[in-house]
Amino acid sequence: MNHSKLMGSVLRIERTSIHDGQGLRTVLFLKGCPLKCRWCSTPESQRTDPEKGYVLDRCVKCGICVRSCLEGALAMSEDGLKILINAAKCKNCFVCVAKCPQNAFKKYGSIMSVREAIREISKDEIFFFHSGGGVTISGGEPLNQPDFVSEVLKECRELGIHTAIETSLHAPYENIETILPWLNVLYVDLKQMDQEFHKQWVGPDNSLILANIRRIDQANYPLEIIVRIPLIPGVNDSNSNLSATAEFCKSLKIIKGIELLAYHRLGMETYRNLGMDYPLQDLVPPSRERILERADFLSRQNPGVPIRVGGGLIS
């Protein structure tokens, strides 16, 4: 099998990120996620297949997309104020995306080979060299596509590129084993320590995630684990949850730090573009003071482990 021809479902590539690992990072965002976090900021990453969104504010209601659709999946609303999409008829051929003169239709994601992904990542090698950066694979959930991810990481390591992955670790352990030999850093989300609360807010409980972290910790791979907590007000920012997280981290050998990420609402426009309801309309992001106070509390629970505040939302 020619592994360079392995195909992956890629959401997008972001360059020169400073929030996804050391130095300047090229971040390969993949599509597909087994979790249903109610605060998800990238709803366009949830489905594995490429999909389209409709940006109403850009639409001039010219009707070109309606006339171009071979499946008859598009129609002008009776009041002439927007385009209606019949999801049952739409085949995601993306002709409407290509034909729209106003870019009112957007394509989220594309199918990419390992060779194509490496070609894009390698364009930034000069930045990696000067900043000590590298590539970070994020999602969605990268472990949904373990063969593709493993081969991208392997080829990056062979090129001398530092590698990291951002994951929930909600995946079969055999998926994880395929990527561990090629990783320098593993960022893992610990969203909520209470199993039932995790189930209520994320979908499945956290038993598989915690078991996978313990197995990785015992496997003695030469990598670092950074625990990330996306801090959601009223969901996981309590003293009890942060204390439980600190206690869990104390039991692990290769935890190199805990990072707090501030909840934000930057994905709300994408929810609208995809015709999805955002379930946390009234949730207010935490203040800078609240994040720093929670970081200080966590530091006192787990002295000796670096506590970071990341995500670029705290100045």
C-alpha cells in the first residue's frame, strides 16, 4: 500500500499559530468528531464529510445558485429574502459554491492525501526552524482518522518537524497506538471529571478518555502530555471539578503542564451558516480575572505542575 496516497478529510490549514504548541505552528484541522460538546466552537468540524454553509448576509438573491443546482435542492424563499436548502435532495456537489458570485455559499472541508498535506506543511519549515515550532494536528477529532494522521506525523518526523496533536482521546486505544511513536507532544482535553456531568454536556461519559490517558502514561513513550481544560462557566469551573482534575493529574508521570482555555463564542456565525442552533446562546465567556483566579486555584491544588492560560484570549 502506498501510504502517501492515504486520504484524509481536512477542515482547513492554519499557519503561524502561536496557541497550539511551542513556536510557530502549522495546524492541520481535520473533520469528524465522536463527541457532542454543547459549547463546540467549530460545528463545521463535527461531520466527517465536506459540507456547505450559507452566509445569508452575503447573498444578493440573484438566483444563480438555484438555476445551477442539478438536484433541485435550492429554492428562493417566498418572500425573496433568502435561499432555502432541501437537505434531502442536496448531494454536496458544491456547484453552488463554485457558481455563487458573492461567495454566499462556503465549502467546509476537503479530501486531501498525505502527500498533499506534507507538501502544505513543508511550506512553513523556515518558520519552524527559526521559532522552534512545528505541526499540530487538531480537529474535530484526529483519532477518527488514525492511519492518515499517523502517516502525516511519521513523514513530518522524518523531515525533522516537531509534532503535536490536540485530542479528546475518546477513541479505541489501537487508534492511539498508531500515532504515539511519531508524537513529541500530546494535548488532551479533560472537559469534566464527573462521569454523569460529562455525559450530560459532552455526549459519552469520560471513562474511555481517563483509561486511555492512564495507558499512555504507563507506556513510556518519549513524549509530553499537556492537559487542557476548556473552562466553561457553570460546567467545569467549580472548585470540586478543578480539584478532581488536579488529583487525577498528580497520579500521572508524564504530565508536563495544565492549560486553561477560555470559553468563547467565536463559532456562532458558523452555526448560522450551517443552519444549526447554538445551544448556549446565553452563556457569557469568563472574564480575564476569573480565568486567572481559576488558574491560581488550580496551581494551589497541584503545586509543581506548570499552569498555563492559553488560547490567546487572555492578554
